[in-house]
Amino acid sequence: MVAHGGVVHSVVSGVLGFRGQARPWPIGAVVNTAITRIVVEDGVRQIRVFNDATHTAVDRSDPGALLGLVRHGESEGNVGDAWQGTTDGPLTEEGRRQATRLAGWYDGLDHLYSSPLSRARDTAAVLGDAHGLRPVVREDVVEMSFGRWEGMTTDEIMERDGEAFVAAFRHDLPRGETGETFVGVGHRMRRALEGIAAGHPDARVGVVSHGGAIRAFAASLVGLEHATRQRLALPDNASVSHVRFGAEGPVLVDYNTPGG
């Protein structure tokens, strides 16, 4: 559907549930020719991609730090359907190719940060080589911890710990009892990213992190509760989501734009 910026902005705001709230809304203006994908499954409207204008130059004219949140490339845990969390694990060959493709078109970074996990650090290393940057590791942009469920598949968790699994996702309890909550990760990421932005005003900064952590932050930013988190899709491997930290606070410029 080819429409207009105000129409797309209004539809997205309706899906996220803040169309009736006072402005400014925490999402950026829709860029000319940008693509937004909304999928409806089982009665739930989900934003898969917002404001994808990767075929155009990223606007650097607005004041404030522009942070590009990159999900690492495909990892062996992703392929095996394992709940990786803070457990380390390497990229697959496809994950390395995704990182290379991302580095081939993503330009203009001034600084680069990475989660301490190797799947993020290896993605950041490829991106850093393309920009002449050495990634700085930050512990506070790591993936959500899944406690005792780490390394297990969904089927294994359901078989061994089904009631606790259902309860955790119904009430946002710590995953695997000793892990983190979705809301807690969102707050952690927001503190981390606000700190990075404050240290680099008006710069363009890459932050290589993880799907769950990025979605938790984005959900927190646009005001989604744990119960409504599914309105935002999990970012794809090697995708980029931009957030600008300006005078009026952080604004989600785009979300889950194709990277690799």
C-alpha cells in the first residue's frame, strides 16, 4: 500500500497503542519511500519493520546522538533453537556473511560498541574493520539472562520446567528463576544506551547487541508492557534499529531494517 507519512505514522502509533496520548510520540517521522511491514497473526498486529529507508542515505542533520542498534549475525545457537541468553557461542558461516554484507553498505559510524559475547564481538569486528574502528565492549548491552534455561531448546524447557516457563512469560518473572525479566532488560538497556549517547553527543554510534535486549529496549521506549511486547517483532540477525537521543528524549527512528 503506497500512502503518506502521516497515515503510516498514525497506523504504527495505533498498533503500538499510544495514538491517543499527548505528543510528541516516541517514534520518528516516516521517511519518503520508506517501507513499514505490519503482520497480523492470531488476531495480533505486529510491527515487523518500521521506516526502512536503507535504500536512501541516513539523515544526520537532526541534533542528538544517533545510535544504530545491530543484532549480531546468525549464531549456532540460533540455528539449534537454543535459548542462548548470556551463554557464549560462535557465529555460523552464514552469520559471518551477514556481518560482511552489513559492513558493505552501512556507513558513517563515528564510534562502535559491542556486547561481550563472541557472537556480538565477531559481528562488531567485521563492522569495525570496515569503518576503521575498534569496538569497545560494554557488559550492559548483553542479552537477557535466561538463568537455568540457557542452552536448552523450548521443547526441553517445556518438558522439564513447563509450569515455570508458562508462568514466566505470563507474568514476566525472571527467566529460569535466576535470569532477568523482559521489563528489567528494557530498563538496563535504556540506562546503557543513554550513557553511550551522553558520551557522544551529535555522533553516529553503532551498538552490536542481541535480539531480546534490543526488543526489550524498543518496547520500553514506545511504552509497551510485557503483555503487549508481541506488537514488536524480534529483530532479525544483522538487522539495524536506529534511535536518536535529542533534546526531547529518545525517539525510535526505525526498527529491524534489513542489514545482512
